Amino acid sequence: MSPTVTTSSEANGNVSAATARAAASAAATAEASGPQPVTMAKALNTALADAMHADSSVLMFGEDVGLLGGVFRITDGLTATFGEQRCFDTPLAESGIVGMAVGMAINGMRPVIEMQFDAFAYPAFEQIVSHVAKMHNRTRGTVKLPLVIRIPYGGGIGGVEHHCDSSEAYYAHTAGLKVYTPATVADGYRMLREAIDSDDPVVFMEPKKMYWTKDSVDLSELRRLHEEGTTAGQGSEGRAAVARPGTDATLIAYGPSVPTALAAAEAAALEGRSLEVIDVRTIVPFDDATVCESVRKTGRAVVIAEAHGFASVSSEIVARVQERCFHHLAAPIRRVTGFDVPYPAPKLEKYYLPGVDRILDAVDDLQWED
């Protein structure tokens, strides 16, 4: 089959039309100012659209992200708005998707790619570890890779095997990669915009069970703050957030485990116990200062994560806190994680995932009695 040839005039016409549609879409969104009920999916979709509108070098591709809008509809409408040259489908070949993105990033583009499901990214692992993570270092800083790898991850959706892995430890262990995971709707927008703006490769872990959670958010205000650079120096990268203040113990969580930690803190409050909840937000870089400030204040800590406990991000958090807060600890740090078994069948996932009862049991085990 002969390749389709697009003339420069046709290309300019397509770009102009796409730009006009993008401007109209952005204007329509901006009109709905003020806090509105917004899903995480909508926040991510808006972040992608705004980034593509602001910078013509940003493009989105992956399996079924074009006309379908992605399995979770995160890319819905992007192809219609920006055209197939900037949001398009690829063959079912994750290593090829990442490899193509590397070439594009080297040559001045800012590709955002979707791995569709967490475990689907494993065929591209060699590309991510050997090329994405190492290119900047191996070229002594002369080659940058402004590349975002979006990975829907975690459980809670009743998915079968290969659809519910928590694979963040693989990427966090790989020097040269940043690892983000938002836990709120507002952070979904903010952190994805920051990831796309970064000159370093970012593995953007999206908690898929939170795609349809809603929050009252002013997306037009978030857009304005980002594009004006008002949040410079106050962004999400390397900054954990105090999701709930407390005094008796600290719950440290990230991504899909943050709402569970907040629910546990709410339940503990009914029993007269004040638990502080820390949302890690960016696993790499990690905010030791905020986490340790909380633990030094409360003297007790529980780390919560859906991933397996052995050789995990939760293990690293415990080690870092213990090294920095040892003389402030009133009890050993506890962990509540997924069990060290493959992800179970859908009907069993409620027993596998950390829940409020397991967290409260861990809190009760923090040596409250002298």
C-alpha cells in the first residue's frame, strides 16, 4: 500500500483547523468557571487538552486512545479536537510505542503515551529501563527526554489478572525516572501538566479505581495558575501533602491508598484517636521533609499501599523514616499492604486490598501502652 502524502498546504489547513477547535474547546471549558463536580478522568482529559493547546510539540498516542478515547476515556475527544497527527492509535506493541516516543522526544517533541493497563507495560520495560531512564545520563546531559508514560494501575475495579498490578516499585527503583501518582482530582490536573512540562521522563501512575471519583474543582482556575506560572516553586513534584492533620499517629499513603487512609482516620476519630494522613504524591522525587516532620510530631506511623509489601515502595518509606526519625519513634513503624501473592480473582480482591479495618488494627498495634 502506498503511503498517504500530505502536502504542506493540507497540513497547514489541518493544523489551523485543529488549533481553532482546540481554542474553542478551551474557551468553552473556561466559561464554566468556579468549582464544579469533576471526575479524575475529566481532570486528566482536560490537562491533556490544555497541554496540547498550549504547546504544539505535545502529542498523545497509544492503544485505542484515538477515536475510542482510551479504555477509560481519558483521551476522549482529543483526536476530534487536534487531529490524527497529534492523538492517534498505535499497533498493540508496547515496546514499539515507547521506542517511538524515545525517538520523538530526542527530536524535540513532548510525547505522552498510554500503556492502557499496568501489566501491559511490561513488554516495554527494557525500553524504559535501558533507554528512557538512561539517555540523559549516558549523553552527559546533552539529550533530554521530555516523555510521559501514563500507566493506569492498582486494583478496586474487579479486573482480572494482568489488569490490576501495582508496578510502581519497578519504576521507582530505576534511576533516571520520575514517578508521580495523584490521589485527588485537582492533583490529577496539576501533576499531569507538571509531568508534561518536565524535561525528564515521568512515569505517571493513575489509580484507575479513582477515575470516576468526583471532587469540587475549578479547572479554569487550575489552568490559569499553571499557565501563569503562579504555582512556580509550589508544585507537586517532590512535595507531599498533609491530607488530614492529626496528632496521635501518621498514616503515609499514595495514589489509590490515600482515600482508604482518610477513611481510616475518620473512623479512628470516632474512637477519639487523631490520625494525620500524608499523601506522598510523587514517589520519585520523595519528600522526606514533610513525611518526617509529621512522624516526629506524632511519634508513630503506618505506611499503606496496595502493592506487595516485600521489596516495595512501602519498604523504602519505612527505611527512610526509621533512619531519620528513630529517636522520635514511640513504636516500630507498621505497614498495611497487598499480600505477597499474585493479584487475586475479582471476588477476592476486597480481602487482598488494604482496608479500614486492617489499618485500624495496625494503628492499635503501635504500642500505646507503656
